[in-house]
Amino acid sequence: MTAPMRILMLIPQLGFGGAESAFLRLARNLALESHVTLAVMDQPYSETFVPGAAWTDLPILRLDDGLLAGGGVTGKARRWWSMLSRLRSLKRQHDVTISFMSGMNLLNALAGPRARTIVSERGSKRHDIGMTRRQRLIWTRLLDPLTYWRSGSVVAASEGLAHEIITANPWAASRVLAIEGTVEAAALVEAAELPVERELQALMDCETVVTFGRLHVQKGYDVLLSAFSRVRAQRPSARLLVIGAGPEEARLRILAGNLGLRVDTAGAEADVILPGLQPNPLRYLQVGRVFVLPSRFEGLPNALIEALASGVDILASDCPWGPRSILSAGGLPYEGLAPDLPLALPHGVLMPLPDAPNAVQVWTEEIARALGTPARPRLCRADRLAAVARYDIARTGPRWLDLARSMTQEAGPR
């Protein structure tokens, strides 16, 4: 009998982000048929919290455990060199190594060997407005090409992100592939039916718009508030429920006040409800008429996939990357001419980017239209499962496992 593969999985830290949740779901799936060990750079895993995801009993190591590298550039360099040395030692004990996120991808690639190294990109750098021009140039012109050159396979979170990577690095096309989604489809559909707190149930009697995600400039909530303020002027029973936490919360509260919108953490008296970070956020779509995703950029938006599992109406920006593919069920490619927006697709309406000309007006009109349309019955469970099936870890997990096996076989015995 062949011994199970030994897979080392790397991520900078484990927190509440979409990439971290996807990482853990993949790790649990791969552990069904292989020995999996997790490693992080710098965060005590016992202090982390991942909403909507059961914790793991897989072994977790810290690459910087016990390191006293000091501060400044020299200290950072010492820390990286120490982590690189530790990672090289760990990789010799495993058959293949899979990393998530750019910093850990670079470390994984530098630690080698190429034939046993898989890196996974989870988000766009070309469109990341949080990066300075200098940072973007360093990563896209130097560090990313180095990472891809020293890796056996590059797995992108979405078809669109794979297209971005190949366009910038055509020489790496043969080693780039997209594996979209790590969701647990049945669990999502069940989570969509979990009860909602009593203090938010009153929103069922309103025309409620729901969104959830990190409160970050990436998500376009500033433009959403501007559009919603116009909707609220037309439709007095309209409400906006935003589930999540993040660095933009204070600014969004100020913006809402400047727009004449009342903000609270619960109830239906306010115009905008910000209850903070909550487990299983898709259950709140039970109180909503429409889910909105006004993001400026994504990798593969888990929130949008989760919204499919709820069966609610959806409006999502045509941001790079993910919504175009998700709403069209893979039928609308990224090559060729950009579509005219808004565009009705099988799973929702594709909307302009929040910073596009007339975006506020278009979002206002489409949100008002969605709220003004008579509420339709939610899709049945079978239809909701079918909508998210292509992103189910039961379907995508085996692709990761096959990739790891093929690389191990090609690399040969240690």
C-alpha cells in the first residue's frame, strides 16, 4: 500500500479573511487522503477566529517561533533568512508544499525545490488600489516573476486572476491554472437558513439591502452609501444592512451621517445597520430583498458565492476578478470586448465598477428596481446547491490533490 502524501501548507496568518477560510477548508479536504501540516509566519493560531468555519486539529507550526531578529531592515532580513532556513528543513520532510498569499508564496518559492512547490494567488495586484505604484512595480515586475519561475505550479483563485497572471507573464502560462472555490456547498445552503437575531428580524418588514465583507476601501461601500442615500429618498422603507468589520468603519459612519442617513447596530429604526463581524453572515440574507457586492477588485469573492447559496437577488460589480464568471456560471469570458452594463445574467445583474462614470446613478436605479419588484419565492434547496456546485470543495479539492500527486510523481523519490 502506498503511503499517504505528506503535504505542507503555508499561509502568513490565520484570521477571519476569505483566503484564510478557503485555506482551512482546503487543508481539511486534503487531510482526508494525505498527511497535512500547516505553517504560519507570525500569528499564534490559538488566538484566531474564523467565522463560519470549524477549527482544525491539524498540526500548526510557526516559522518565526523563537526568532529574535531585532528591528529595522537588518532585523527583517535576519527574520526572513531564519524563516527560509526553517522552511527548507520542513520541506525536506514533506512531499509537496502549497502556499497561499504573496509573501508566503515568495518564501515557498525561494525555499525550493521547484518540482515540489505550488503557490496560490488569491487576489489581483494590478488592480489593488491599496498598493502604491512602487509596491505594485516591485511585485509585478520582480517578485511575482521570481516566485512563478521558482514554482512548479501557480494556482489562481479564479479564471480572471489566471488571465491577469498569464497576460503579465506569458512565459509562465504552462504552469498557471485556475481552481475556483473551496466552499462546502451543503453547509452553505444550511447556513443560509440559520436563525437571525431577534433585534434584526424587524428588517424583514422593510425593503432591506444586504452586503457583507471586510469594511475596506476595496469593497466600494462608500459608493454604495451614496447610491443608497438616493434610494432611501425614494423608498422610505429601504434599509441597508452591512455585516463586517474593518479599517473603514469609522469613515463609513461619518459618510453615512453626512449623507443624512441614520446609523445603528441593530433594529429597523436606522437607515444603515452596522452590527459588526458575525458568524455565518449569509443567514442575514433572509431579511433582505437583494444582496449587493460593489467591490473595486477581488480574487474570487466568497461572499458572492455564498449569496448564490441563499437564493436572493444579486447585484455585483464587474470587478477584477470573479463576479463576471460567477454570475454567468462561467459563460461570460474575460477576453474580448467589455459587456454593456448593467447586464442581467443567469445568477444576477452585473454592474459597473463603483468608480465608473455614472456608477452612483446606475447603482441607485438598479437597487431601486430590485426593491420595487414584487418579492419572489427563494429558490429551492436543490437549485441553490446546483448554483454553487462548481465551487464545492468536494469538486475542487480532488483537483488540488491530483495536482499535488502529479508533481510528487514527476519529482520522484527523495
